[in-house]
Amino acid sequence: QQLIQQFTDKDIQCNELQHNLQQTEKLLATRDQECGQLQKELQATRADLSRAEEAKHRLARQVASLEEESAQVKRRLQSADAELEKHRKLRAMIHNLSGGVQGSQPSSQAM
């Protein structure tokens, strides 16, 4: 009688362990699926990050190029302003030398 009870207890315990094992295997399968999904998402995120970094570098090069171009235009503008100021002074000197009288010649009006 006692042996039958022990056998029954062991059988119940075995069934419980099998049930626990099945639950653990299901949980493991779920975790494996989640891990696979997370790895796919990680790959996609890394690819997005790589594309974003490439775009950032490309934009940085464009900004540097535009800054250089802007500096060149600024230098040309300053040179043109200096040249314009030189012509204004020359015109003022001619005006003073001529006594403020404007001539009828087109060349004096052009300055």
C-alpha cells in the first residue's frame, strides 16, 4: 500500500515536472522568437544609423564647400567695394579739380 502511494506520488511529481518542462519550453520558444525579432530590429536600426551617418558626412562636406564659396564671394565683394570706393574718390577729386562744373562729355558723366 505504501509503495503504491509512493509510486502515485512519484507519478504525480513526474507529471508536474513534465508540465513545468513544457511551460519552460514554451517560454524558451517565445524568448527565442523575441530575441530573433530584436536582432532583426537591431540590424535595421544599425542600417538606419549607417545611412544617417553617411548623410551627416555628406552634409558636412557640402556645408564646408558652401562656407568656402561664401568666403570667396565675400572676398570678391570686399574687393569690388574697395574698387568702387577708389572710383568714388577719383570722381570726387575730378569734381573738385573741375570746380564742380559738370562737362557735357559722356566720359565725365560715366565716372
